[in-house]
Amino acid sequence: MFDTAVFDLDGTLLNTLEDIAGSVNYVLRELGCEQVSVEKVRQSVGNGSWILMEKVLPGGRENPLYERSVHMQMQYYQEHCRILTRPYDGILPVMAQLKNAGVAMAIVSNKGDGAVRELAGHYFSKLVSGAVGERPGIRRKPAPDTVFEAIRQMGRNPEKTVYVGDSEVDYETALQAGIPCILVSWGFRGRKFLEEQFHPEYLIDRPEELLSFFGV
């Protein structure tokens, strides 16, 4: 049984894909580049804005507009991160049940720290005890820094902590942090990909399945 949960944000708690795609295509339009599909963005997310823009900007890091494109995307996204974004069905009531049962929860993400705190504060302010995004001094996932910082903020023990995410980045993050990982199939990668890539010990299809891991 666990008493602490560290949640990934995108694809695990929130469906943020449309707003991320909107920010990417805003930047591409402003820079005179061809826009990309939502599916292309889905395949490119997970490692933060620098790698996202490297994958969608023509020429990637070699494009002289690359660094500018990253800062544009981060700023635009932070200002427009709640247009189409919604919690996945069932997430909020499940988190409320966990909270009532004494489970401590926090959010970690490769988004910029400002956007993470904006989204966490709007959707989960009464449910989580910490939210950690990319910022100086904390390496982005799959480095374990955000997880360790979240556990520190909650004042909990890593030995009773589980990580919940939806992607290969999340699986590797939990591995590097030395804690178990629950992968969810409703996010950006899907059950087939996760099963084929990792043969995970814990893979769930509905938020309600989380409750049993905490004895709720």
C-alpha cells in the first residue's frame, strides 16, 4: 500500500493536447512556418518545450529561430493553457477520495514551472500539496529531480510513494527515482504502446482503479 502519489500532469490528470498544439501552431504561424497536426504534437510532447519545438520546427535546433520559438511557445502557452484543457473524466472525484483518505499528492511536469503552477492551482488547488515544473536547478524528467522535490514539499517518505504517468518519460522517471510506477492507458501513448514497450507491472484503464493501490 502507498500513502503518497506523485502525478504527471499532461496525459495523466489533464488532457492538454489541444492547448499545446494551439501554442505550437501559433509560433509556427508567427515565424512563417507550416503548421502541424495535433497528432504530430501528441507524438512530440513529454520532454518539455525545448524538445517539443525541436521536433516541430523545420530544421529543429539548426533553425536560427529555434531558441526564439521555444521562448515564444512557453510564453504563449502559459497565457493560453486553459482554453480547451480539461481534467480526464473521473480524475477529480478519485483524487478527492484519496485526499479524504489521507493520501498526499503532488504534480510534476516538464512544462515551465509557471504553467504548471497555473494549471495545478486552477484545477487541483484543494487536492495537491505541491506542483513542480521545469525551472533552474531542477532537471526535467526523466531525471528524478522533480519527483524528489515534490516528495520534499509533501514531507513524505519515498518508500511509500508511487509515481503515476502515461508515457515512456514517466516510466523512466519513476525508474530513476527508485519508486514504483502506475501507467495509465487514457493518456497520450495508449495501452498498446505501453504494454509493448515496458510490460509494466501496473497499467490501469480507469482513474477509479487507482483507489485500490492506497487501500481506499
